[in-house]
Amino acid sequence: MDQKLLRRVRRRDRMANWLITAGGLFVIICVLGILVLIANVAVPLLLPPAAQQVASFPLPRVSGEGRELLAVGVDDYLEVGYVITGQGEVGFFDLKQGRLLDTRDLYPPPESVGETDRPEGPEAARTAEPGEPGEPEQGSRPGLVHADPLGGGKYSLLWSDGTLNLVRIYSRRVFDPQGRPSMERMVDQQASLTHSGVEERANPALLSLGRVFGGEDEETQTRVSLLQDGKILVEKHIRGMDLLGEETLENFREILETGLEAPITALQLDSEGNNLYAGTEDGHLLRWTLQDPEDIRLLDRLQGFPDGRVITSLGMLLGDTTLLVGDEKGGVSGWFPVPRGDEGMRVLALVHRIKPHPRPVKGFQPAHQSKFTASISSSGTVHLDQLTNEQHLLTLTDGETRPGGSAPAGAGVILGAISPRDDGYIALTGDGQVILWHLRIPHPEVSLGGYFGKIWYENYPRSAYVWQSSSGTDDFEPKFSLMPLVFGTLKGTFWGMLFAAPLAILAAMYTSHLMQPGLRRYIKPAFEIMGSVPTVVIGFLAALWLAPLVKASLTGFLLIMGILPLTVLVALVVYGGLARYPFFSRLVRGHEFLFMAPALLLGVWLAFVLGARLDTALFGGELPAWLFENLGVRFDQRNSIVISAALGFAVLPIIFTISDDALVNVPRNLTAASLALGASRWQTVWRVILPSASPGIFAALMVGLGRATGETMIVLMATGNTPLMDWSIFNGMRTMSANIAVEIPEAPVDGTLYRTLFLSAVLLFITTFILNTLAEVVRMRLRKKFGQY
Amino acid sequence: MTMRKSWRQGEHYVWGTAAAVCLTLLIVVVLLLVVMVNGLGFFWPKELVLLRLTDSPPVMGELAGREPGQGDQARYGGDNLRIKVGNRDLYGMDFQWVKGEAVQQVETPPDAVMLERVEFGNFYGFLKGLRLKDIAAPQGKDAWQSFKLARSQAWERKEALLERLDDLMELTQETEDIRLRMARLRHENSRAGIDGETPAGELARLQARSDELTRIFEERNREIVEQTRALESNKAVFADSAGNEAVISLTEIVRAVRPNSMGVFAKTGFYLSKLGELLTGEPRESNTEGGLFPAIFGTVMMVLIMSVFSLPMGVVAAIYLREYAREGLLVRMVRIAVYNLAGVPSIVFGVFGLGFFVYGVGGVIDDVFFQERLPTPTFGTGGILWASLTLALLTIPVVVVATEEGLSAIPRGLREASLALGATKFQTLVRVVIPMAVPGILTGFILAMARAVGEVAPLMITGVVKLAPSLPLDGQFPFIHLERKFMHLGFHIFDVGFQSPNVEAAKPMVYITTLLLIVIVLVLSITAIWLRNSLRKKLQTATF
């Protein structure tokens, strides 16, 4: 033979060998890589949050020593930090080199002092002069008493002369003519709120909180001051427009008293100036509404802690609903008004308790984009906690040793702030060290406990399983409990299988051994064709054809379950009587199902006629309305009955096909032996064939279960997609698969919702994979067993 | 056989199982019947009834349903009647309930007109006259004839105008190309640095060309708009059943018939013309009317692209598993895993497609090749390629299973004979095994297509849209636009049936789409089943 040809043939064979092996392995790896890749997206959800200390240096000398430092902060880019001193200045420093950049005065410019009626617009007071420390005049100028951070670099500042002003400190990126970027540090004077009265000279404010809320046309300025005699002074200035376009100004003032012996130790005002909270030395919490300045009311006065511990600090979580309470024992708790009893009644209640500090809590620094908060205790440690699911995220301690020895006395964080993008924490220690941490808390709002446990959300009367992933506002509390979805999936699967499993298995028993063998050729493809009907078609018919039908004659549908067996029984008696004629007997044998059709049709017709009669006679026309009025049962048009039929229709063929395969493959000699011993055909099927094939039927059920669990279009169209947890057969549900289809197009990439949906896809994948593997292993063993005969 | 004996032998149980088979088959038949009756009947022109009522002006339309009412002696047995009255622009809704007892007289006026319009659904009424501007009043025998002639003239002109508009669209395409080229140039400049070599001349030239194109476009567009406006002022006057006049532009009227005076042949012609429009026309009125062509085209194209990936990959994987891999625990596990993927929910594949193909691979492609268009994504958003790849993954297991079945059914003896004759493994595979397994492979292929045609959930998140502005295949370079979004029959059902503003009016369209989809899927499935059975038979006869 031609050697060349032979060589070529061999070479080709080797190449093909390689190629096919490589190709085959590639495809298999690709296909199996799916799970890995999906899981990869979901994994960051469950990674623990992390903090990394990136800078630590002594605070550069800000002009005017000797006064205490009131606040510390950091800009959006974690490049520039600043401190606010008791002198009333802000000192900016570079976080990389630890070098002072410049100092700015925060005292309101003279033209705006004393003009309560003309608040300044948000415009830059000074422009930047990089590298040149400012030279504010010292001397007679009042000092800064208190700096209250409002988030986003805004502060409400109280001066020793009683002046209160709002400033915003931030930096922005600018480009010089050469296109080089540099950071420009900005201080905006936003508003100035002075006292309108005089008597405060004798009774000066210890603490004042200012808030400005509103837009162009209407603006409300609120100033709340804790006076030396323990009373609270509330002042409101409302600027608006009247009908003629003239500017109007209304001033209100009111003195509030707590009615308690113990002095107020902490005061907090929400960002719109509508709710005022106070904590006292004996553990009382008070809440006033300031919304209507003519009707300022005390809403709550309650003993927050039975042991009467001192409330040391208060804070407001993002969204202005949850009040953060820190106490002398180091406890950190979240409170919000909870609906109680009558309509509209809300009572402040302790909702969340999180990991306590060892020492009294000194202050809160809520995050700006998420519902977690930092808290500092007097031991100098910082805790980061997510309130919603009571998860302790991180503990930050000043663990670094200083150059030249161990941490000196006085170390420990005394002031701190979360960066505007929640990605950093800047702290100032007692011995004058500045520390910057990078925070990596990408998904604080979720945790395993949160996915599968009950959580008490804001404005809810109790803890609950809730899925509500998004809303119109940014400070919305997303609710990611997977339980309603898991529940919905189980409920849908249960009703679907209840419909499909008995029908499919009985049908398989009949077609495999009882039916005339020649007919199998036609019946089996019929079931396969049923299996190929697209699920979107089934879902559409279920929702737009079956659902209205079920609603219109619910009684009839419920009656079918009772009447069908009855008519089958009647048919049995009739055919049993006819069976004495051998001709009929021969005709029927193997064709029973054809003779069943009239009985079934009759049964369905009877059920509907009776149903309509019953409706008019008993239920006043319509069962759904009757159910609601008399039993309080809510009836959804897209309910579990519809799902049962639709999902059942979708999984029936697969259960049938696999069961039928298992039953048919039972070795002939077993059947023959049974029949030879005189067993009837039913006895053979029931006692011999079914037990031998039962693993196959189990496998069929597992595969069916897997299909029902993951089915998407049917449930998407026919369930109504309400994530409720209600076993009622008259209600719908929302399943995991439909949830993915509904929400993923709107989910921002790599956000919490996106990853959570991937997580539920992983759950679906694993569930169905386990079910199918189980089924496949069982089938393989069965095949081997049957192979022996 | 006596009754008691048969009872003892468990015959009644047999009947019980028979009932299960019967019930299942009945359900299948009912499903098919519902779809067929609702889908097939819709195009057949229905009789228009004019109901003269005792308490209000007469109502005319198609009888759409009835339910038992209070009265008992009047016409229609006192049933309440649901009439499709159309004229959405006049009445605001398409359907109206009429109390049976209020019906005084029922007529079927032979000159009642049904108009199918571009907007606002159907119109039912009577022709009153013509108000023509620049169309010569045709010399018809009667008003109806001349109306029909005028209408067809108006439509001829409208079509010519539309064609010119299409030409105009090519101009916009060119403008867009220039815009992109400029963006790319600018992008390259900025990357090279401002001091880099600036092809400013090139930019200026492109800008000039773009301006010129825009000028030409505006000029021609104005011309077309003027002519269209002139054409639209040719109107016909109609009156509804209550005598309200409606003046409708001739170009608004897609079809005009008088169903009550149509014969069977005329009705058949009407039916066929509607069917033709369904298969080749564009959708109208937010998909609730008109044709399905883009959806059919999108479905077919998606399935073809999917097949290009899924068929070879599935076949190679199956050949590897069955012919090359050494049977062992690992291969068994891999086989189970691949088989199981057929049972993994399709939405999981969709999620994978979104995360991996769309955002992963698509994002990288955008970064590398289409940076000048960012942040507008090109491949980094759903498109026909990603949808097809996702479905390919979904259907690979189907192909693998069917191919393996085909391969395993081939008797060992044939392979051994081939090897004994000195053929290599590859030669045996190509010359002996594969030809015999072709029906098996084909079965898998067809089943995969059937599955892909009917699958919607993964497509919804990887590139299907309710209305795609252009087909993924057209005359624009590079002709096949894999990044474009597309329409799909299955999604069309979901979208029109569940997300259209007027679900009641959209229902017939959904039924027709459903029917079409079922027909496609059933034809594919039946072919596959037939192929598989014939394969089994052939191999059985070959071995024994």
C-alpha cells in the first residue's frame, strides 16, 4: 500500500484524536464553568467587610493651639482631610504626606450675621489659595462651641456669641491650564441662624442644632438650642412666597420642657428639622414633632432603659427614621416610631440592639449612602454596625504603634467621620494622630441571616420576611429576604406536582402495560408533543384564558375534583354490566381510555352546571365574592389553582416519559412469570412491575420537581408575582425564577440586588442539579439492574 | 367475565389509569382547540350587527360575547351582549355591553363598513362621501367603488413616499457613520495627547460632509413631509351608527370592507390578505395589529446563529464522550453533569448570559473596539449574538443526549468490522459511525431548535425587545448586525398579552402569535420524533 497515504491517514487520525478530545473537553468545561461564573458574581455578598489602615501621622499644627478640636472630616476622594478647631477654623491637610495645606475661617461673614431673614445661597465664600495658609484675624472674635455634622461635609456650628451657621466643607477637582488636576478646597457658607430674642444672654445655649430645609420658593430654617436651665428653645423661620410673588417670612419660637427631673444629656434633630429627639441622664427618650410650628407636640416620653442608664449620645441613621441611641454602658441601639394600636398611632420603640462597646458611647457617625453607622466609645475604639440586620461589620482600633515605642497614654480615637462615599473612615486620636482607613463594605445591607431570617424594617410593626428590592428614593431601606421567594417557589411546585404527578404516573402505568401495544406508537408521541408546547404559551393561556374562567365558575372547578371520580365510577358500573358480552369485552380491552372520554366530558359538564346552580343558590351569584364577605378569604384571579393546572401541564410530560421508560423496561420475563402464575394484568402491574420500576418513577418525580422549581414563564405570567407568604389556594405567589426575570433588567450591575439575584440563580442551579443528579444516578442503577435479565 | 371477578382482579384500577390518560389527552386537545379557534377565527370578517335600542342611540359592531342577563323574553334570550364597537377615537374603548332587554331591533345593514386603520383600531360605520384634494375623483359606479379606487390611489402614492423616506434613511446612516468616525478620530487624538499629530483637516472635511448631508436630508425631508401632508388631506367622510360624522384620511385606512355584503370568496380573499400581512408585515399600534415579520425573522435568525454554535459543539462533545473518552467514573460523572444541564432552569442560563456574555465579554469588546462610542454600549448590552450564545449553551445538552443516543444505538460489530478492515478510528468515525448516527444528530438538532424557538425567559434578559427599530440583517455594511436587539415570537406573546395598554384588544393578536409558534414548534418536534423512530427501526432491522 502507498506508504504516504498510510502516513497521512495515521496523521489525520492522530489529529482528529487530539482535536476531538480537546473540543470535547472544552465544551464540557465551558458548560460546567457556568456554575462557577454565576457563583463568582454572588460571592462578594458573603465576603466579610474589611478595613485597611492606609495612613497614620501626627496631626499637623493648625494655627491657634490650646483650643480643643471639634470635628474631623475627609473629602470624596480620600485625599484631603480637615479638622475644625475651637478657634473656628478649618485646617486642611494632605492625607498622603501629612502636610498642612491651608486654614480657613468658618465664622459667618459680617453681612450675613444678624440677618435672619436673608439666608445666604449656597455660594462659595472664598476661593482657594492653594499652599498659602489663611490669616484670619484673631482676637475679639468669638470661639466655636459646638460642631454638629450633618453629613456630606455639612456642619451646623454654634459660636460662643450665640451665632449659629451652616457650612459645607468639601474639595473638588480642578484642572490648571496645563491640564494637570489638583484639588481645590472649598468652604461654603450656607445659612446663618441667629437668636431673635435677648433673654438668652442670661441663659446661654449650651448646644444648638440648626437645619435648613427647602428649595427656591420655600425654605424652613430650624434652630433648636439646649439652654443652660435645661429647657429647649425651638425657633423656626419659614420663608416663602405669597400669591403675589412677594417674599414672606414667618418666625416662630417656643420653649419646650421635658417635665423630667433628670437633665438632658443628648439632643438630636432630623435633617428636615421636623422631629426632635432628646435623651436624659436617667435613660428617658423624648420625641417632639416640630413639623407644624404652631403645634409643636411631645409625641413620646418613655423610659428607654429600665436600669436608668445615662443616654450619652443620639444620632439619626440615613433616611431620618431610625434614631441611634448610645448609652453609658456602651450599648448601641436603634429606635423608630412603630405603628401601634389605632390607625396612625406610632410609638418610639427599641428595635435593634447591636454589639455593645465596653465603655460609654461618645458619638455616632452615620454612613451617607447606606444604613450603617460608626460609633465611638470612650475607650477609643470605633464600631461599624449595620442596623437593619443587626450585623456588626468591623471594629477599628488605633492598634498601630507610634514610631519610637508603643502606643502612649491618651491614644484611642476621639473624633471620626465616615467619608462621603462610605469608603473610608478618618479618625483623630487622643494624642493627636490622624488615621485613615479604607473601608470595603460593598454590601452592608445583606447577610445570610438577613436572607433567611426575619428582620424588623423601618415603619413595620414587627419583624417579617419581606422582599422589596427597590423604591423611588435613595434613602430607602432595601428588603432582601429570600424567604417569600423560596416559599413561593415551594408553593408553586407543590400545587403543580399535585396536579401532574398522579396523572403522569397513572397514565404511564396504563400506556406501558395495559394499553393495546399498537396504540403506544401514537400515544407516546402525543405526550412528547405536549412536552414541547412552549411554556410561554401555557403561561399565556393560563393567565388570559383559564384564570378568568376559573374566576367565573370557581365552584365548578372545585366540584370537578369530586364529580370526576364519581362519573368514572358510574362508567365502571355501566361498562361492567356491558362486559358480559364478549364482543364488547374484546373491543374495550386495551382501549379503555377511549371509552373513558364520554364519562369525563360528562363529569366536567355536570360540575359546571352544578357549580352554576350552587352559585346562584348558595353563594349569591359568585363564590369569590362570597368567600371574601363570609370567610374573609381574598381571591386573586391569578391563583394557585391556575398555577397548579399550568405548571402541572408543563411538567406532566417529562414525568410521564421517564416513568413510562422505567415501566416499559421492566424485563419481560418478570411480567411473563407473573401472568403465568395466574395474576391478572392489574395485579401484575401493581405487584410486580411497579415495585421493580419504582426507582425510575422516583427519578421521574425528581426531574419533574426540578422542572417545576425552575419554570419561569408560566409563573411569571400566571401568578401575579406578589411576594406574599400565604398558603391559601386562592392567592398567587412570587417564585425565585420569576423574581429574577422581573428584577434583573433593572438591577444595576454589581449592585446588591444584582448579586442577590445571582445568588438566587445559584440556589436554583444547585437545587435542580441535585435533584437531577439524584434522578440520573437512580436511573443508571436501574438500567444496570434490568440489564442483568 | 362477571362483575365481581373483574373487581377482584382490579379491573377498576385499570379503568382509573385509563381515565388519567384520557384526561391528559383531553387537556391537550382542549389547549390546541382553544388556540386554534381563537387564532384562526380572528381574521375571518364577522358580520356587523346594528342594534336599535329602546333607551339609547343605535350601536353597531361585531358580536363578541354574551352572558345571561336579567330579562327573559326579549331578543337574544335577554342575554347581555358584548359588542366590539371599535371607533376608539370616538368612544374611547373598543367594547361595549348592551342589555338584551333594551334591544328593539337587530339589523345587518349591507352597506355597513369596517375600516382597518393605521391608528385607533377598527372603525365601524357608513360611507357618506369623499373629500378629495389632489386625487381626481374616480369614475366609479357608486360611492363605494369610487371610494375604493381613491383609497388605492392614495396608498400607491403613500407607498412611493415611504420608499423615498427609506432612501432618506440611508443618508442618516451615512451621517451616523461620519459622526462615529469623528468620535473615533477625537478619541485617538485625546489618547495621543493634545500635542500629537492632529488630522484637523480630516475632521473639518468630515464635519463639512456631515453638514452637507444634514442639509440635503432636511431639504428632502421637508419635501416629503409637504407631499405627505397634501396626500393626507384627501379624506373620506363616514358616519357611525349614531350618525356622528368622522372624517378619515384615505392614507389612514389600511383596509375597507363591507362584511355584510361579502361572499365566501371575498371573505377568503380578505382572510388570505390578512394572513399575508401577518407573515410579512410590520407590527402596528404597539404590536397589537399588523404583521409579525420582524418577530418571525428575529426568531429564525436567532435559532440559526444558535445552531452554528450548539450543533458542532454538542456533536463533538457527544463523540468525545461516547467514542474517545475512556469509560470510567470521571466520564460517567461528566455525562451526568452534562445531561443535568438540560434540567437546569432556563432563567439560570439567562442570568449567566447576562453576567458573562453581556456584561463580561461584551464589556471587554466595547472597551477594546468601540471605545469611542462609550458610555453608550455596543456589545455591552443585550443583543442577538448574546441571546443566541445563551440559548446555544442551553441546547448543547439536548444535542449531546440525542447524539449519544444515536451513537450508542449503532451495533459494536459495525465499528469492529471497520477497524478489522484496517481503518483508523477516525476513518471508522467518519465513514461508518457518523453516517449511521445522522438521524440521531438531526433529532437532537431539531429538538434543540424546538426548545430554542419556545424559550423566552433567558432571552428577556439577554437581548429581546418589544419593538426593534431595525432587523439584525439588512443592506447596511456589515450586513449582519450581531449586536442589535431583536424581536421574538415567544416574547411577543408575553409582551403583547401582558404589557400592552389594551390587553382586551390585543388578545386576538396574541392568539395568532401563539398559534404560529405552536405550529412551528410542533412541526419541528414531530419531525424529530419521526426521525428518531425511523432511526430505531432502521438499526433494529440492521442488527437482528
